[in-house]
Amino acid sequence: MNCRICGNPLFAGRAIFRCSCGAITHGYCWEKHVLQTHEPSFEVGTVDLDGLFVIPPPAEEDETAPAMIAAGEAAAE
């Protein structure tokens, strides 16, 4: 029997994972399987010293970037 992600054989006595979808993978291939196959939604953030998950506020777009690109395009022409 082979790992569904990497295709290498699953050895007896080693940790393997069986997903609810039926996929059998190595322990180190499990995360890759979940991210590729099931595409879960997630949020990026940090953990503060109190152990609370904090999502940073959305970054405001820099209005100088489009002007710099436009100036660069104008110089190229």
C-alpha cells in the first residue's frame, strides 16, 4: 500500500493517517493532503502573551504604488 500524496510505500509499524475521505498518508504527508484536497478556510494572525489569537487589521493600500507604476510605464514608452 502506498501513500496517496507522495506515492512511497507505507511501512508496518510507522504512523499513518487515514482521512475521513479514505486517503491513507504518512504522518508527514498529512498536512499536505488536508491543504491540497480539502482546502480548509483559515485566518492568519498571531498569538499574544495571554494566549489570545489576534487577527491584524486589514492593510490599507498604499496610494503611491500605482503612481510609481504609472510613472515607470510612462518612462518605458
